Amino acid sequence: MPPQKFASVIAEAGRWANAHPDAASQILLKFSKAEPRKTMFHTVFPERFKPADAQPMIDAAAKYGALKASFPSADMMDTEALIQ
């Protein structure tokens, strides 16, 4: 998938999830297999994607062993193709 198309799909998914919070929550619960709790809240999904948005996930994946090491998120993205 071309980077610009990927960025467009991410933006569209964020807009849909923000417009349909109950349905988005059900999808997240289904795929995360998390148990719903009264203390849970619905997140606001980004409708634009910047490389810095991915950095916390990359850092956490490295910290918990899903990646061997962290790296700058901008290294994996064509920043010119992203929706700014």
C-alpha cells in the first residue's frame, strides 16, 4: 500500500471511531480480549498521523521485548506522504 493511501486509511479510521465511540469500543474489546470495567473510558483517536504519534508505542514495544530496541519513529515513515 502506498504511504499516502495508508495515511488516508488511518485518518478515515480515526474519524469513524470518533464518530462511533460505542462501536469502536466494542471492536477494541473484542480484539484486545480485555474485560470491560466501569473505570474504562473511550479514547479519542487521531485523525492525523505524525511520526511522533508512534514513538510511545515503539518505545513500549522495545521496553517489553516485542522489539529488540527502540528507534526514531520517523525512520520508518515517508513523512512527505503523511496527512499533516
